[in-house]
Amino acid sequence: MVGDMNQTLLEESSEELRAILQAAADVIVIIDYRGTVLHVNSALQSLFDYKPQELIGRNISLLMPEPYAKEHDGYIDRYLRTNEARVIGINRELVARRKGGSLFPINLLVRRVEGFPRFVGIIRDMSEQVLLEREALQSCEIERNRISRELHDDLGQNLTGQAMLARGLANQLEKDGHALWQPLLSLSEELQQNVRNIRNVINELATVELEEQGLEVALRRFIDKCNGYGEAQVRMVFSGKWAVGDYGVEVQLYRIAREAVYNALKHAEASLIELRLEQTAEHICLDIQDDGKGLSPTLKIRDGRLIKDGQGLRNIYFRAHVIGARLSIESSANKGTHIQCLYARSKHSHNTGQWYEQDIVDR
């Protein structure tokens, strides 16, 4: 009698658990230590276009693009051998692949079922959040350009006019032998310096050149300015015909390039920086290599992902993330840093770009 009651309670509890799993908006999947899917809720179909029965008994790597599909089983195997939770129990932003081949961003949390060789994964679609992030960045760029135009058209031109007036008065007073010509000349020079400072601010804020002339021209002019400062040499190599076709993507690639070059100039003490920009029918590759002292020792890396830093690398990662580009960073002490941003142009794309995980290596 007691056994029957316990069995009934167990069955009711199992049914209740199944109902909760089926009602969840996120995909919840249970796998064994080999990565074989044992159970998955019905949210799978709305997110991945697979029916649950199509996935059960198959490897979870079916939901991942290369090269991550090949690497997945190694994560679990390493955890079981070492008990080192590099992936288990950690929220990760990754890329997933639908049945039709299209890629999209997800948040993945994997936990082990205590006492069993089972793992539970919770998959959340991040497409809407990433789209909102991208729209927010584009709004920021519009506002940057508006402010820079106002600075140029109003304040910059007014100061330029005042500087010219002060210099003209100084020249006239000097001819008349009046002692006030020197203070007026100093005032004119200070006003001109303020104009130069405003122009520098405008250059930092605006992407007007990019908007009007495209990524290649904007980067060439940026590199020319960099070569006018200090002793570091910045080289640039372009290949391919330039027609990105997405201003939002161009803006983020431009900002990534600037941030990476500035980091090398300001923090890495580099003497040579090489920037390469390649465009093919399949991808756009932005590559920045320097010969500096490498990444800061405060850099924190976990499972190949950037956790903490103070050099603007998080900005670079975020910008790559919102356009769906794959970011890889390699660095070693006194041998420099290599940053590569790969933006894929594919029919299997989301928001015009494929989605890849960040990959950071500290050699």
C-alpha cells in the first residue's frame, strides 16, 4: 500500500516536472557525458526548428556551428577528468545553429546533475537583446555626429573668427607701436589652440568621413594622423573591393580599429603597428598586430573569454559582438598583441553577419 502511494507520488512529481519543463520559454536539454541528448523540451522547435524527437539520441553539437561543434565533447570530458568548471555552471554568450543552418546568438548555462553523469543545459535566445544593443550603438553614432557638427559649425567657426580678429588687431597695434599687441597675439594663439582641440574632439566623436567616403578612406586618414604623432609607425594594408553595404557594420569595424591602434600606442608601447583590412565575397577581416609589451597583467581570461581588463578591450569585444563578428585576441609578454575581427557575410546570417564566440588567448 505504502509502495503504491510512493509510486503514485513519484509519477505525479515526474508529470509535474515535465509540465514545468514543457512550459518553459527557454530550451532545456538534458545530455549524458558523451553529449547525447536524453531529453529536451518543446521550446526547441520554436527556437531551432527541430522537433524534440529529431534531437533525442543525437549529439548536442548538432545545434552548434564549426569549430565549436567539434570542441564541445572535450569540455565535458575535461570537466569529468579534472573537475575544473571552466564551462559548467558559467553563463556564456555563444552562437547556435538552427536546422536550416542560420546562426544566432544565445546565452548558455550548463549544470551537472548531482550524483548522475547527466548535464542540464538552459539555452536562451539573445537575438532581440543583441539587436537592441546594435540599435543603441547606432543611435549613439547619430548623436556623436550631431554633436560634432554643432561643435564644428557653431563653436569652432566662432572661435576661428575670433582668433583671426584678435590677430588682425594685434598686427595693427604692432604697426602703431601700441604695447597691447603682444597680449592680443597671445590671445589669438590660445584661441587657435582651442580650435585645434575642438577639431580633435570632433575627430574622436564623428564618423562623418566614414559616412561620406567609406571605411577604407576613413581608416587611411586615421592612420595618417597616427603617423603624425610620436615615434610609432602604423602601417596599413588593404585588399579587396570595398562595398560593405552596411553602414552599421562599417562604423563598428572603424571603432574597433581605432580602439586597437590607440591601445597599442598608449598602453603597449609599440614601435610598429600593422593594420590589415581584407574583403572577400564571404567575409571582412580586420587584423591589427603590434610589437608592444602585450596585454596588461590585470587581464583576466576564463575559458578563452575576457573577464576583466582596463584597456578598452571590452569595448572592442562588445562592438564585435553586436555585429556578429568573431573576435580573437592573442598576446604574449614583450612580443605584442594580435587582434582579429572576422565578419562573415553569409546567407546563413542573422543581422547581416554570422555569430561567433569571442576567442582570447594569452600565450
